[in-house]
Amino acid sequence: MKTLTVIDTFGFFFRNYYALPQLKSSKGFPTGLLTGFINFIATLNKEHGTDYLVFALDSKESPVRKEIDPNYKANRPSPPEDLVKQLPVAIELIEKMGFPKLEMPRYEADDVIASLVECAKEQGIKVRIVSHDKDLYQLIDDDRVVLYDPLKKIEINEEKCLEKYGVPPKQIVDFLALVGDSADNIPGVRGIGPKGASKLLKEFGTLDNIYANLDKIGNARTRKLLEEGKESAYLSRRLATLYHNILPSCDISGYRFPQENPILRVTDELLDLDMRTILNRAGATYQHTEDEKACAQKLGFEAHLLDTKTKVLEALRKIPAGTPVAFDTETDSLSPFEAHIVGFSFASDEEEAFYVPIAHNYLGVGKQLSMEDAKEVLEKLLKHPIIGQNLKYDFAILKNNFGFDDLRAYADTMIISWLRNPGESAGLDNMAKRHFGHDMVKFKDTVKKGQNFASVALEEACEYAAEDAWMTLKLYNTLWPKLSEKLQKEAQEVEFPFITTLLEMEEVGIKVDQAFFKKLKAEADATIADLTHDIYALAGHEFNINSTQQLGVVLFEELGLKAGKKTKTGYSTNEQVLQDLYEAHPIIPKLLEYREIYKLRSTYIEPLLKLAKKSPDSRVHTSFLQTGTATGRLSSKNPNLQNIPVKSEIGREIRRGFVAREGFQLIGIDYSQIELRLLAHFSQDEALMHAFKEGKDIHAETAARIFGEEKAQQMRRIAKSINFGLLYGMGSRKLAQTIHVSQSEAKSFIEKYFASFPTVREYLESIKAFAKEHGYVETLLGRRRYFDYGSANAFAKAGFERESVNTVFQGSAADNIKLAMNRLREEKIDIEKSFILLQIQDELIFEAGVE
């Protein structure tokens, strides 16, 4: 059977735009929608063979349905500017690729599609409709008509229609007559939802039969809603019904899919949009621009293998004293605490780079430097200012393998990139591609599966490693001059020195009390076993508690609890859903407790115990991520010691399992409301500044101003949530959920807060306005975070407002704490008597001598 593919053109474009990344060409033109569209065309015939293809379009004239109901499709929000810019380009590409478009005056694309379906059925042709529009579900016919979701790459047949809406395709029109469609402003019957509509249609079959049998509907409320909504129901049915016979002809021979690859017809247009990857896949040949040729020539360099000490020393002698050198290590492990050095690379100019092998260990390996010779040449190399990409790792390798100490970073390209734009990837491969269009040699193509870098042949290793050093130098030479003077100052005075601070913290680590954690694990195991038993008893049978699908069936089908949102894989059972059902059934508190303890055991207790057992002194060494967050806050991994919960008893117990070595003690020093003090500093609010100057409890002071002096202590917790919530960009809805009050009460609290601190509102609004106008915000030391308002939908813009406020305060607090940590490291006199171990949000953890 031949196949006709019909594309709901604007529905497809809109869904593509919101589902895919908001890309831009090198000229700044938005290309996210266009990239998704062209990718779809490139793979359409390959993945889903089609004989005919046509794009169905809405008429530019007012639709017929507007005569039936003037409110039809009213109040639709204006589409984002970046989407609007791409639509005419997409239509032009359709035309230039030679695809037919079909549009009928005063009718919508859905009506064109319905009419095409009738034509195809008459001719025995299968129809694949590329759309996710619920109106089109009425056309599904398993043998001949299916919908196709290009994002999920699935066909939607009668079974999937029944699964999604609870009714077969032939009942979709009556289903929409009852529930309406908010996207098209089809009203439906007020108060009748999808489940109610499905139940009614299952019992009575059609809308007409429902109204013919109102007296047989047992639920009085439903009966009344239907009686009151009868006129609306029949109006909605007229609006939802598609027109099947609006085409002047059923000849579809002109819609034949072209034999020539349609992508090749728009080569120039796609080049202009920077879609070279798609063109290459399509086998296009095109003339490279002079700029591209020049860039390719410029990116050439010579990679040299230096396999003796003499050769390395000769290369180093040619580098003038004081010249910055890009440096990189190659190892056999990603963990700096377990890795052995295999070799290192360096480059001092963009014409050549060098690789020095040390510990390759395959059969027949050639000459290499011994560890002693390697240390000798490294001592000379490290006299130069050192540039790197993630230098903290390389310095840890040098320290752990050779004993080098007091290593200082001249510059780190990963940090420079993060300072320029924390929203962009700072990985070497991504930066090389983004800034130079250069594809780096891939690690997976160099190191065979199951092996490590020590197994790589010297010549191949040289090409891979030398390229890393060369690209690091090239990125530094390109990106450093582009940093503002303010950010260069922060890099040199804060971020680059902070590499050494973190390196020392990682090296020291923190001691874990193994006996304590073994006991804690046993207690967690016992509690989980008890909770599992209780949950099975309340459910009536055993099931996999960790399976969201099985849990959803138990809660919402077997126990009959009110379901939250349903995802593509089943019912949602996330924490918010369970919290909303807390009082609904005794199984819910048990599930929440089970999840909390299960997570703490698997995320913290077991990994920490495992790491402590591997260490001779029971110390665990986390890896701090200096560029891990957009705000500038520190994060850590392997293990993550930044987010150990402290609200639950078992969370507090985990923290008690960290201990000091003999003769030392752990000391925690917490900044006092640093973000609120920054708010007072930035906003210059007189009331807020006065409270801090007088040394008042700021949360009690806020409570007194909002709730009155007599309730100040009682309401301090709520005031604290308000104080910090507003800094995190929290609105009345989120605040209501946090402090368990109605949204109207939360809104009232916020208004009272702003009335008490009037300048604060102005300042917070000014942050949002600045971000919207300029596309970024700055922290205290000038770090920027960018927000692409131009290509954002309403949901994303609301997120940007929260994040812009949050960044100013969290980021500025992070700046301050980094400065303090650097000074502590630089100024402390007796290194043997005190160490910074951890920084957890606004708290510093020290290990200090008992003396």
C-alpha cells in the first residue's frame, strides 16, 4: 500500500520550536525550529518511506468557524519573536525543496488534512499525519490513517488514542464537545473533565444518546452540568468537527515525493544558516568560503613526539623565559587520587605542540622518559606561567605522582569560558567547535573500549595529546582578550588562585567514622525493611516500591487516590504529588519516609562507607566543581558533600559521621545571613540596614513587621522562608506551598513584607528589568549570567526572572566566600595546625588543632 504523508505545517513548526534547543546561526539568526524541520525532512523517507508528501496550511483569511463562534481561537498569546522570524524562512525552504503546499480559503489545515484523508481512502492509500493535534485524532483508522509524532518518533493508532483519551477515534468529536479544547477556545461543558466524558461516552456511545438519556445518569451533579451546558456542548461539537470535502480535486499525483534528495536543492540557504552537518550527511558538495579556508589553514599545527629527556630539554630551551605555556596531562583514570600519569603535552605558540610519553605499556612500545627524567624536565617547564584546561586536575596529578607542591595557575581556559558565559559548555571539544569550527580528536576514537590511555600507540597518543595543549593555548589567546577588565581582575585575583585553594582542600579530604557509618547503614537497612513491610500491608500485596509505574497503579487504580498529572510512562508519583496526598491515605507518609531513607542510604551512607574503606586513613576526597553552577556556588562530586540534607534526623546523623583526626577538632563557621546582608547593601533599604546595624535577629524583625510584635517569635520560621524565598525569586504560589498556607495568604505576606521594606521591592524589580533589557545580570565582582529573552516563551521568561534575582545574591555570596577562602589559605601561618575541609553553601568547615 502506498503512503501519503500530510504535515500539519504550523502545528509541526510550533511544537518543534518549543521542544528543541533555541539555536542561532553565527549571524545571530534563530535556527532551532529550522534545524528540527530540516532534520525531519532529511530522515523522513529513510526512516518512514513515503510515496507522497504535502504540507497543509491554515488559510490567511478568517476561518469559517469564526462565523459559528466569534470566540473561536480568541485570546491566543502572541508567539515568540524568534519563532515568527523563522516561519517565512521555513515556508520558503518548503517551496525551494519542491514540496507542494495546500491551502483552502477560510479553512484550517485540519480541514485540508481531513479532506486529503477522504481522497486517499478512496484510492486505497495509507495516510500518515504528522501532528499531535487532538482534533486530528478523529481521523485515525488503524488500517489506513495514523498520526505520527516526529519528536517521539511513534505512530498513534486507535489503541494509543484509547489509551490517551479513554475513547476511540470515532468518539473524539463528542469527547471534545464535552471537555472542550482550551487551545482553540472550544468551551465544552463546564465541569466535565476527560474522565467524566470518557465514562459517559463508554455508557451511552454518542453525545446525542447522552442527552436522550439524561434521566438515566445517576450522578445529580453531572446531570445538572449537562443540562446547563447543552447549548455549549453542541456548539463545541460543531467547532470540533472537521470538514471532509473542501478540495476541488482528489488528484494527489502532484504530491509525489521527489527522487532527488530535497535537501540538496537548498544547499546555499542551509549554508547561510550554518547547517553544514545536515548538508554533509546529505552528501552535498559546496564551495568553502575564503574565511573557512583561512581558518582551516590557521588551525594547522605540528605535533612532535619527544621521547627522550634530551629532546624535551631542547624544546624547552627554545621557549623564552616568562612565556606562558599551555600544559595538559594524560592519565589512566579520571580520579586524580587514583590516576597514574601516562604522559604530558605542552605548547608555547600556535604553530607546534609537543607530547612527552612516560608510562605507555603495550607490547613493543618505543622509547619513553623515566619518572625521574620526567620530573626533572617538568621542574623546568613549571617555571613558566602555566595555562591549562581544568588545571586543578593536572596539578593534582603532578602533586600525587611527582610530589610537586605550591603549584599556581596562570590561566585556566575552562574558567575563562565560564566567566564569559556560564550558560555555555566549557568543555575543550565544545569550545574548539564553537569558537573555531574545529573537531577535536575524540577520546573514544583514540582509546579502545575497556582500555586506558597507557594502551594507546605513541604516535596516536601524540596527535591526541598535543592537540589538547595546542587548542588550550589557542583558546586562551582568543578568549582572554575578550574578557572585560573587571572579569580579568576577578579571574586573576579570585578564580585562578581558588584553583589552589580547592586543590589543597581536595588533598586533605575529611575523615569518615567507619564504625559509625556501619551502624548507620544497619539502622537504615532495618528501617527500610520495616517500611517495606508496612507499605506492602497497606497496599495489600508486594510490588516494586521503587518502580514509579507499579506505584502509580497501586495508588491511583487499586487504592483509588486522586491522580496527579500523568506522564508518558504512567502516573506521576514525584514528591510534590505525594505531599499533596499526605492526608489521603496512611501509605503516603510511609512512602515519603521510605524514599528519603532509601536515597540517603544509596547516595551517602553506602558510597561514603565504600570510599572510607579504600582509604588507609578513612578520609574521603571529593572533587570540587569550580564551574559547576551558573551562579558561581561551589558544587562537588564523587562524593557530593554539598547537599547532605540536615532537616531529617538521619540526615543530621550522616553529618555526625564526619570526624576530625586525633588531636584535631572540626569547626563550622557560618556566614550570618550573607545574602540578606547583600540585599541590604544593594538595595540600601533603610529599615533593612538599620536592623543589621543594630544586630537584630533579621527573621524575628521581619516577623514582627509582618505579623506584629506579639507573634514575632511564633512566626519567625515563616518570616525566614519569606526573607530567603524572595531572594530565590519565589512567588506567592511557591511560598504558599513552602509554608503551607493559601496562595492569597502568601500574597498578603509578600505585600506586607514589601510595605515594611519598601526599597527592596524597587531593587528586586530593577534586577528583573535590567536582565530583560540587557540580557544579563552581574554579581558583586562583575561575573555575568546571560538570559536569552529574545527566544524565550512565557514559561522560560518567568524562570529567567527568578534566576536573575537568585544569581545576583547567590553569586555575590559565592564571590565573597571565595575571597575569604583564598585569604585564609594565603595568610594562615601554621599549615600543620588548621585546614579548610569543606564549603557548604554559606558555611566553612575547618579541621583545627585542639590547642
